[in-house]
Amino acid sequence: MTKVTKTAAQWREELDAETYRVTREHGTERPYSHEGFPKEPGIFTCACCGAALFTQETKYESHCGWPAFYAPKSDAPIGETRDTTHGMIRTEVHCDDCGAHLGHVFDDGPQPTGQRYCINGVSIRFHPSDNTAKA
């Protein structure tokens, strides 16, 4: 996919305040503040550009307060960056197509990957399988 490049003003015009703060300013929503997503088959896309990131099949309940997945979609444009904010060393995950901050990935998830993609709910949108989203 072509990289999505917009000005801060353009993103502010398109996104609600909380989605802008989290995705464009590397914020974090409060734990347990985002309503749960449907449990039906579907995909989760980037709230900013619509890129397909995760599938319902890899979502699980981690009890961390944010949506969690054990793996991104096989062709997902997920990038990783070392994050040393807040006195911690973590791995930030972002949408490689538009640069949106999604959350972090940790090595304490279930098998088969052992990873926990801890994603801000406002950073993603759910689309049931019968709907199409950007691949």
C-alpha cells in the first residue's frame, strides 16, 4: 500500500479528539475504557487509514485492560519501534502505512506466538467478515 501522509491539521479534522491523541501523539487510553468489540468473525483495521491489522481469530482476553491479539494479520503493515518513555523499555507497534500509534507488544502472550499485542481500542475499528476493508 502507498504510505498515507497527512498534516496534523488534516488528521485533527478527520479523527475525534481521543483517537487523535492516541494515534498521532502516542497516547494511551485508560485501561478498560474502551467498550468490547463483537466476538463475530471479522478484521480489525487501523482507525486512521483503514489498513487491515488483526483478525478476530487472534484476539483473546488478556485481562490487561486493552484489546489483545497474539499475532497481527499475516500481511499487516505493522511496524515496531523501541519505546523508552515512562522509565520502561517497551516495543511500540504502529501502522506502517500511516504511522498511527497502536499500542505495544510484549512477550507474555499465549501460544502459538507467545506475544501479546496490547492495542488501544480507539486505534482500531472492527469490520465483520461480510464487510470489506483495505487489505
